[in-house]
Amino acid sequence: MISIVDDDASIRAGSRTLLRSAGYEVQTFASADEFLTSGVLGLTQCLILDVRMPGIDGLELQRRFHATGIRVPIIFITAHDDGSLRRRVIEAGAVDLLHKPFGAKALLASVQTALGQSNIRPR
């Protein structure tokens, strides 16, 4: 399963539609808190995660995962880049950082890379 966590409803809907059309099972969440309380963390094989969100942001969620030993491939998405963000998230273990608006090919390629780490394929 691919989980998408982004406070932008249009990003969640568009990404979900694209990934489902490619054969993936997808769940979407408007916040990190919603994702964490949903019970799907253990089922998530790839996490598409917005960098900036109210409450727990994407970078904080990644830090929490590392601190507790949770290993799930993360693809960060952002509309904001301070120039060093890509380096920081990749060094912290993220698969990729995509800038909004990102293209369908870029998202699918990043998802395939992330899922390739665990040999998961579309249904």
C-alpha cells in the first residue's frame, strides 16, 4: 500500500488517482496525525509525504520514524525549497524529493524506486 500524507486535497486526489490507475493500492491522509492514528503504518510500503504541514510536518515524522526504528521508503513532496532541502532529506534516507507541481512520470518513477527496495509491484 502507498500512503499519501498532504494537507492539500488536490495533491492527495490527483496523486491517488494516478497511482490507482497504475494499479497501486492507495490511502490518503490530510495530516501526519491522521496517518499515525489510522492503523495503516504497518501496511504502508511507500510513504509520499509533504514537507510542510500543520502539526507534525514531514521532516518531523521522518525523524520520529528514525528514532523508533520504523523503516518505510519516503518520497517527500514540497512547494517550498530552501536550496539544501533535497540534500538533507536524501541524507536522512528519503528516496526522493519532488517539487510541486510534479509530473506523473516523476511520481511513478519515484514510487517504483521506493517499492523496488522491497520488491512490491502493482496489483
